[in-house]
Amino acid sequence: MTERLQTRLRTIRHQAGLTASEMARHVGLKDRKSWENYERGQTTPKADVLTRLALLGIDINWLLTGTLPNSRPLAATPAQDRPQPIHTGLLALIGEEITLLLQAEQQNATPGRVATLQAQAYADLISTYDTDQERSLGLRLILQQIRQELHRQEQEGHGASGRK
């Protein structure tokens, strides 16, 4: 892994205001040492970690190459086009709410399933709503959509595989 990738991984975490433990948790790693190994260049993130970073809004092309789709170096990129910090409080709230919803609907709340729904909801909220109040209302709508989809799957007979 190049020094540049290490630096960009550290930058992502610092911009988000996260510890290595928190960052590891957000991307589905077992512990902080795994994330720290990425930042030290001892290991390289695998596809599942890169996918979770992409779902959190990180431009993977930028992460891996240091350039954005328009091929400008990051330093020459306007601030609004740079990777944005992760809103950790919102991300945690979404995860908690999705876990509670899945449990209430007697569905498996596996970390992978929660992380997938969490990342999708986060991306929708960040791209659609500007204020915390709007995002709170948007989250309620997303949770209702998830609930309706679970009920639809159950009615079609596909919900049985997701049951506890």
C-alpha cells in the first residue's frame, strides 16, 4: 500500500472526528488494530471495507488514486467537491433505529444487514436533507419504507428466511 493511501485513510478518519475504534466499527472491522494497520500500511482494505466506505460517501477513486473523477488533484479541488466528514451521531442513530425496527419485526438484525440498511439510509438522508430536523423526519420515512418492505416480503413468502 502506498503512503498516499495510508494518508487518505487517516484523513478520512480525522475529518470524521473518529477514533480508530469508531472507524473500525463503522466499516465492519472487528477492532481498532485492523484500521490502524491500514493507516500504517501494514495491510490493505479489502473489497467489503471499500464498499462500506463508498456507502458512507467516500469516493473510492479518490481514496485509491488520490484523484477525483475529473482527474484534478485533491488540493486543486473546490471544498464542496472534497470528501465530506461523516456525521457519526446521525450514523449511530440510524443504526440503532434500524436494529430496533428489525427486532420489533422479528427479523435478523445481523451486523451486515444493519450496516447495509444503515449505509443506504445515511446516503439518502445526507444527499436529500440539509438540516438535522429534516433528516430526523426523513429517517422516520425511511424506517416506514423498510417496515413496509419487510411486510411485503413476508406476504410474498420470502420473509421466512429473515426470521429469527
